[in-house]
Amino acid sequence: MSDNVNLTIKIDPALKEQIKQLALDKQVSMSQEIVERLTASFSEQAQPEVDNQNTEEAAESPFSAAEIKQLRALLKKQSKKKK
């Protein structure tokens, strides 16, 4: 018994011809071509779409070392005042 089921869909005739030509070129059935393409499209969606440009942002510190030192000094002063 086959694990496949029948599915009837309505598509544009030009799209059908395009699928037919691709299947002929690969020497597979139209059904197999469609299944392969649908399966591939779902696999692509499983990947996180974080950055579609394949670029990375440089992680920069918002404060320089001197600014961090000043912030620490201010925080230390404030904590002494509260005691």
C-alpha cells in the first residue's frame, strides 16, 4: 500500500507547463517534481530568518573604558550615600 495520497489543485496553465518542462529535463514525473519543490520550500522555512542579507553587525560596546570607569565611580558614590 502506498503512503501517498491524491491531491487535486487548480493552477495556471503556464505554471503547469513550466513544471512539466522541469520534470522532463530532470526525467522525473510532474508529481515527483512538485513534491520535491514543496518539500524543499518547507525545509527553507525551518531555518530562522534572522538576516536575509547574510551580514553580521559588529558588537560594539556602547561605552568606552573611560566612561565605564566614570559610571562605576558614580554608582559607588550613590551606594555610599544610601548607607
